[in-house]
Amino acid sequence: MGKAAQKEDLSTTTFVPDSKDLAILKMLQENARVTVKEISAAIHLSTTPVHERIKRMEDAGVIKQYVTIVDRNAVNKGLMIICYVSLKEHSKNAGNKFIKTIHELNEVVECFSISGEFDFLLKVMCADMNAYYNFHVNKLSPIENMGHVQSVFVMGEVKNTQQLVW
């Protein structure tokens, strides 16, 4: 098999976690600071195989990153807004420009390309209504190719998790 074919096969290989991998992922999702030693004791494997499994899942892209979840109210970002955005033009270049600009806006913590009436859904965090007004008027609305924006203000969180369950 040639190198090109080998490379193609690797890109189509899907990681299939076993029960030990899933147990490791569950523990890491609950607390990314859990030690290999603690995981090892909980799932009844020695530390070396646990470390190797974690490394394999990181290399395979199953574990994308480790993060600290911050209480948004504690850092003066208590207002959460969902913004539905439609663009005027839908070319690849126009979409890429919009996406590049969104990456530069610190208030936008999540952005999804969506189907339906709108093109994007933004999750925006601000200190208060005045801060959001400033963001909307001075940063979001002036973006080139901006069509329509509909803002929905989050009244309360019912569920907020990044944990995947098997």
C-alpha cells in the first residue's frame, strides 16, 4: 500500500473507546484535574496504561482540551444573550469574513452555523444591558455583510454542561 493510501486510511479511522476509556473520560469530564493515580485506582488499572490511554485519546482528538469553567457572575459577565444572525450575502468568502470577525469578539463565547431562517447562533456574555447595547451597536451591527440580528435574553439556566454521557 502506498504512503498516500496509508495516510487516507488513517484519516478515516474512528476511535472506538472501550469501557475503560469511557470510565476515564467520565472522570476527566467531572474533574479535569483528577490525577492518573486517582483514575487508576477507580478503574482498576495501573497508572501506565491509564496514562497511555489518556495520551491516545488526546492524540486521536477525542480529548480536545482541558478547561476551567468560570462562574460568569463572579467575573461580571452575568448577562447571557443568544443572538440569531443572518447575513446579506451567502458566498464562501463572505461567510469566512464573518467567522474571522466573530473570532475577534471577546463577548462571543460560542458561535454555531445553523440552518433555517438564520445563518448563525451566537452565545454572548456581557456585564449588563448597557454593555450588550455597546457590543450590539459598536461591534456586532457594523460587521460587513451583517443582515438581521435577533437577540434573546437568557432569564435563567436550566442545564449547562459539556459532559457527554454514554
